[in-house]
Amino acid sequence: LASFYLNRFWRLYPALLICILTSLAFYYLFGQLSLLTVVNLTAATAAIFSSNILLQISESDYFSVDTINIFEHTWSLGVEFQYYLFYPLLLIVLIRVLKDKNKLLGLLLFSISLLLFYIDFSKSYTDSQYFSIYFRFGEILLGCASFFVSNCNKCKSYIATIIVLLILLILYGFINHYVHHVYLEGVTASLISVWFINLSGARLNRILSFSLFKSVGEIS
């Protein structure tokens, strides 16, 4: 576990630090100095992988054109690193309890993700929820849950996939009854697309693995 944390840190931090220092240098020379306090504070929190928390607390709007915070985009790196801290610990506990039962593990991760969605969306919506840990952890957990369900060894994967898909649609309808949120619809559509590809078998996978598609993906 310690090795995993160190590998994640050294993979992310050197590039992040160079980005922050270089960007600050240019900002001091050419930037809007009236926003210097906000920019410095965001840079400092980005350096400890927590700018997403600052941006949500300060009720920032990621899509606003009125103010330009050059470090606002570091929110995603904060979410990524925080998830790296959280997920291995959760996985260790669940695997010990469930003794590596892939289907149950996937369903449990899936349930936790929906709980996080519900916690986030049950509140009054604000633009700053774009940076919410609850929502971002929830959407990443959906992907992790899909992995375990599709790799179930004791049942046909398409059966487990259909079961989880039905649960997703039911619980999504329950949540959406209380709050309509386009982000959740986008995550649902993406997840259904991934599961459709998984159900379609090797033929569709071969098509999507065509060298041209892979080259475009690598460029992007």
C-alpha cells in the first residue's frame, strides 16, 4: 500500500510542481494582479492536492468568464489524488469482508457510489458542486464497480451486468425524482455505453480496437 501511494505521488507531483511554479512566474509578469490573492491560494492548495475543496468552499463557478483563475483546472488532480488515498483502503476492507466475491464487491461499490450521489444531489444545487468530492468519487466508483461485476468468475458476466444495469436504472429514477441533474444523466449514459460494449463481445471490441481509432485516442 505504501508503495502504491509513493508511486502515485511521484507520478503526479513533479509535473504538478513544475506547472505551478512556471505558471506563477508568468502570471506575476503578465497576469491580472487584482486576482493575485485568489491565484496564490489556489496554487498553494493545488500543491497539496486540495484545490477542489477550496474551489467548492469558495463557491467558484468553473464555467464563469468573469474571473480567470489559472489554477482552477487543478481541481481534477485534487480529486484524483484524494481518490487514490480513499479507494485502496475501502477495497482492502471490502475484499476481506467479502473474500473476493467479485459480483458482491461490484454491487457494493455501486451502492456506495449512488449513496454519494444522493448525499450530493439532495442538497440545493450550486455551481460549486462541480468540484464536489461526493459526486466525483461517486462517478469513479461506478467505473470500479463495473470492473468487478464484469469480471465475475462464478456467473456469466452479461447476467451480472444486466442485473446491475437494472438496479442502476431503478435507483437513478429514485434519485432523479428528487433532483434533476444533467451530470448524473451523463454518467449514466457513459456507464450504459461501457456495459453495452462489454455485452457486445469480441467483435465490437475488435472494431473499437482498430489501429486508426487507437492512434486517434493516443493523440488525444
